[in-house]
Amino acid sequence: MARDAFSLILLDIQIPGMDGYAVTRALFNIPALIAVPVVAVASNAKTGDREKAPAAINNYLEKPINPGLFVAEVMRHVCAVRETNP
């Protein structure tokens, strides 16, 4: 799996069976994904949820999603990857 195969990982935190934090830890056991930025999305966020997110999560967006903010966040990461890997 090539590193440039992925520009960004969008991850819902509240996944049945395995929460997004566990998924993030599992993803970063895959060497090809270590440098891929992760943006986590969560509904019903509780106080302290952002703080317990693994350091591998680059940003944490709460639902309901502000469409403009969401697109800007995705583009920020995708454009950064394109600039470093033309």
C-alpha cells in the first residue's frame, strides 16, 4: 500500500463494536498510514472527549457538521498533501 494512496482519513468516533479511538490506534500500526492525517467526527461529544483523542488525530469535529468548516478542514489536509507530493 503506497503512502500517497491516501490524503486523509475521516473517522467517525462512535462506531459500533470498536470506537474510533481504537480504530485510530489500529490504523497507525500500519506503517503506510502513520503519516496520513486523521480528522475525527463525533456526535454527542462529551466534555473531555477531544482531550482523550489519540495524538494521531489531527482535528476533531463535532456533529452537526458545519458544511463550510468540514470542507475547509478536508481541503486543508488534501491540499497540504498535494503540495508535498505534486
